[in-house]
Amino acid sequence: MPTAWWQRLRPAQRAEYEQSVRLTRAPLRQLPDPAAARDALDALARALARDERPRVEQVCADIARLLCGAAAAPPVAVRVAGTRPSEARGELHGLYELPSGTAPPRITVWMRTAQRRDVVKPRTFLRVLLHEIVHHLDVTVLELPSSFHTPGFFQRESHLMRALTSRDSPPPRQRTSAVECDPPGPTPAEGIAAVRSVLARLRARESGESDDGTRPRGPRSR
């Protein structure tokens, strides 16, 4: 029986969601060069261990370039920031911003936890980066403009992880019915609005100003 959230989706959104469920592998035309992938992952772990934010950003850009090249996707800018923005609903781990005017699409990943300000563990950090790269591939290659958080989306994320770490990866399980899936998560556009709202709240809190009491619909924390 279709749930209420499914009934609220427009026909085009339902079709996109169902297509996203069916697409369980990232749109890679070839596997990334294994030596380059191994070097990048090693460099990322070292840079995180040394708390070298500029180096982390450089390596993340290398990984994004490697995967975009393997998928024949347009390039995406990568920014690595410090402490994750947070509010009562949780903390933001990563963000994908759609192209705007002459500005290219951009991925932002935060490298410190909100509460303790610890540097994020390498595998967790990498997973967040790949999550945002999947959004980029959804929008630019698979023509999924909303890039919903479907089961297929997370399988594509896992496929990217396997592509970076192993040449041999078994095919993921297939899901055939969209109405059995969880409700869609926020789109990249909603994520941008949410993070701007969170940052505005944090600035207001630091300056002692009060806000209007409203709460944004934020992106899923990872």
C-alpha cells in the first residue's frame, strides 16, 4: 500500500525516485586507476591524521577528479571546511551545491565533529565525500535532478567505495518496488537552504541576537 509521502510526490518525482531505486551502480565507464586510487586514499589518511586541512582538500579534489573522469562527468569543485555546522536536529557532514551562474557545482565536506571537534576518521570522511560525489553524478550524468536518498542512491555510494578500494566487487542487491522504500531525503537545493539557515542561526547565537523560532528542514546527517 503506498504511503502518504509517496502520494504527495508529483508524477515526475515518482518516476525519478523509481529510476533512482533501480540504478544500483554508479555510472562509471571504467574503474579508476588502482595505483592512483591507492595513493590518494593513503594520502587522505595521512593528511587527516596530521590535521592538514589544505592537504585534505587537495586530496579530496584528486579523488573527485579521479571518479569524475571514470564516469565522464563534468568537474566539481571541492572545499574542505573545519567544524561541522550543527543545531538541535544534528550536524551537517557534507553538502553538494548545484551550479549557479558561472559558478561550477561544489562539494563541501567538514573535517571536524561538531561537539568534540575531533578530526573525522578517514573511512567516515571518505564516505561523506563519496556521498556528495554521488549527488554530482546523479545530477550531471544520470539526469536525476532531485538526487533523492533512495536505496539505489546508497548502493551507488557503496559501488564508488568498492571501485576505489577493489577491482572485484559483486553486484549489489536489486530493489524493484519504489513504494517499499523509505521516504526521499532532501534534495541538494534543500540542503543548501538548510545549511544557510544553520549558519545564520549560529551567527545570531554568537552575536546574542534572537531568531524567529522556525526550524529548517535539514539534510540527513551522516
